[in-house]
Amino acid sequence: MADRPPAVAVRGLRVVRGGGTVLHGLDLEIPAGSVTGLLGPSGCGKTTLLRSVVGVQRTAAGTVTVLGEPAGSAGLRARVGYVTQAPSVYTDLTVGENLGYFAEVLGAPRTDPARVAELVGLADRTGQSVGSLSGGQRARVSLAAALLGAPELLILDEPTVGLDPVLRRDLWELFHRLAAAGATLLISSHVMDEATRCTRLLLMREGRLLADDTPEALLAATGAADVEAAFLHLVGPSPEVNR
């Protein structure tokens, strides 16, 4: 992994929306083959950064290079998988019909729907309507669709929100298996305890990057016992503490 170029390189990324700056000139790299966690409170700019990496966000300044190409390039279509916070599948189709449709759009092998359904634990649900599934199961269908064609980069926006602890554990094990097979994963979360499951961390607050390091190095640098404490250390004392 060390001798591979970064999967994502962001330079001076600035995003303005509604007259306000959402991202303030971010500079960062996502190492190839890593499971990188993008953590921070809701509204700090995580989704905007992910959208910029995917190439669907209007930017005011800076560059985003993904797998050696400008973000959003046509050549990246089959190389990047993206899972949004809201399930992005058709509720009136079955799981199998959804996966078959997206496989055809992507030009993925005909055997791929069965493969990805098995990966996310939905092999026994392929004949079931997505509309009849639980929220967590729908999220897994979206993840399965993103895995079609074995993308080199997976962008996952809050993929474990609302899931039970067992399913969260199973998904993180899947993420690491995918990385071990050569994929790169960028996963956003506002749940700080998920940081320990990542090989690298990006901590954000109010559109700025507070830290870009391994979990171990971050804890060592801050002297904190966990990532949440490290985040609070980087933010600094609250105004109430200083009174």
C-alpha cells in the first residue's frame, strides 16, 4: 500500500453554498487500500466532501483527483461506488431486480447480483420487494448496488446509521475484507467509537480538517484515551470552561 499513489488527493478544496463557506480550502489524501474514517458532528461538511470526491458537488476552488483522474470523470463511473445516507434503490422492485438493473447499467457480470447479495447478507431476500424491507435491510441493498463490478473506491455516507450492533460489526468486517482485496474505502460517521475500526482518520469540524492521521498516532499526539476525547482536545475548551 505504501508504494501506491493515493486513491484520492484533495488540494485547496473550497465549497460555498447559500452564501456561506461549507469547506474551507481542504488539503488531504486518502491512501490506497485504506479504510479511512471521516468523522465529525452533523453539519460539519462530511457529506459535501464526499460529494466532491464523487464529482457531483459544485466547488468554488481547488482540485479533487480520484484514482488519477479529475473527480467526476466519465472513466471513473465503474471504478467508484457511492452509497448516500438515504437508500438509493427502487422500493417497488425486488432486491434481485434492483441489483440486476444496476448491474446492467454498470456493465457488471451477470453473476454479480448474486455475489453482492451474498456479501451483504441478503442472499435469502433477493425475491422480496425492497419496499417491504426494514431500514437497515434497504441500506444493505444500496451497499450491494455500490459493490457491483468490484469498484476500486467505495464512498460510504453514514452506512451504519440506525443499524443494530451485530449488523454494524458485520459490515465493518466486510469493509476490511474489501480493503484487504485491494479496494479503498472512505466512510463517514458521526459515531466516534467507529473510529477504532478505521486504519486512518479524518476529523472535521465546521468545514475544516482538524486531524489526518492513524487512530494510534492521533491518540498519542493528544494524550487522549479515545478518539472522542482526542476530538474534544483538538477543538479546545468550551467557552463555559473559561468562565
